[in-house]
Amino acid sequence: MEEKSQYDSPGYTAFKTKMKRLIGIDLNSYKEQIHRRTHELMARWGMKNYDEYFDTMKNDDKKLREFLDHLTINVSEFFRNKEQWWKIRDKLIPDLIEKRKSRRLKLWSAGCATGQEPYSLAILSAVCGLDSTNPVLAMDIDQGALAIAQKATYHKTPNLINVPNEYLLKYFTTTDRENYTVNADIRRRVSFKRFNMIEDSFGSGFDLILCRNVVIYFTADTKAKLYEKFYKALAPGGYFLVGSTEQIFGYQQIGFESAGPFLYTKK
């Protein structure tokens, strides 16, 4: 009860309002886990009140980056949960090519964080021979994460541990012993854009949407609204892939059909 009253305090309510203006993220849409992590970091930094906490992040980009990373919203790696990726390569993309009678597919990485996911998808689009003039749409609310993504340079561990050696040699360039940069031809296959998943419109006609390990942080009401938006954004016959710890309860009521573990489709 004491922890809950802390999260409901006027001071924290004002802090959340100011943070939304600063970074565009509405902490009210997130589960208690995120609020707990917010307060853990506040204690670690030795902040005495919310005003001091907010002012520190407002005036120090490194502290703001640490705050966002502590919430784990931006944790990612190339080909995370690799079995899902090989299913995209070997089954989903070939199936979509056959359905559309085209190699020009509309692919979206929603909540792309620091870029590992959309670049992974872009690599598979190249492997499968998709039209390179229709780039993977990569969207995230965090401008700092997008800046890291656009630099496209990653430390080998843990970012690249799941990348097959043949892909590493073909699609990356070593900048030093431990860091690799995504090659220009793959970078051109991705288009980055800042995006507020809760407030912005989604567009439509997507053949494949990836939203993995993002929605898990939201409240049940926010999740339900987002899944409805994803369903409407998906083209008939398209696929929607969620993270390996996620499940859409009541997916049939939304209109989805199950296409396998963590994978949904639209009739």
C-alpha cells in the first residue's frame, strides 16, 4: 500500500506531466514495473525530490539516456530470439511474396529502439531479394535512440552474437576489433522516424509488423488499444509478430488469427 501511495503522490503526478512534455512518453500508460524502476533510479542517484530528479535529466542528456535505458525500453540486439527471425526469412517473407505477387513489401519495426531490429529485418529483406526502394519503416518515440540507430555502429557483444558469420562478413564493416558498422546498402533499406505509439496514427497496408518487447510495459487498457491499432494497420494476409514473452489475450475478438507462437495474421 505504501508503494502505491508513493506512485499516486501529487509530486510524482507533476513529475510525470513534466516528463511527458520533455520526452513525449506518458508514464501513466505504463505498468507498475516501470514506475518502480523510475523510483529505483531516483534513489540510486540520491535525488531528494522529483523536481531535482526532473531538472537533472532536463539539463543532462547523459542522465536522460540513462533514465530511458534503465526502463529497458531500448534494450535490443540483432536477431533477438533468432528462431523467429529464421521463420521470417524462410516462411513469412516468401509467403508474402507469393500472396502479393510482388517483391515490394511494406515492413514496419514499431518501437525500433537503437536500430538492431529494423536492420535485422533489412538484412533479411536483402537476403530474400525484396525491392530495396521500399525501405523498412523504423519508428520510436526516443529521439536519442534513433540517433544511435542512424549511426549504425554496434559493439559485437551482445549486439551481434546471433548474427550468422556469413551475414557479419557481407552486411557489416569492422570499425575496430569490437565494433561493427552496418553497411550502407542495408542502411538505405531502413527509414527512421520519431513516433508516439499511443498518440500518433499508424498508417495502413503493412505486410509485416514487428512490435516486440514494447507493449509488455503498458497497462492492460493501453495494450488493448494498441493491438486494435496494429490490427487496422495490417493488410489482409499480413503478419503481426510480438515478443517471445507476449500473448494477445482475446486476439480473436480483435480480428486476428493465430499463425504460430507469438505470431498473428489478418484474414
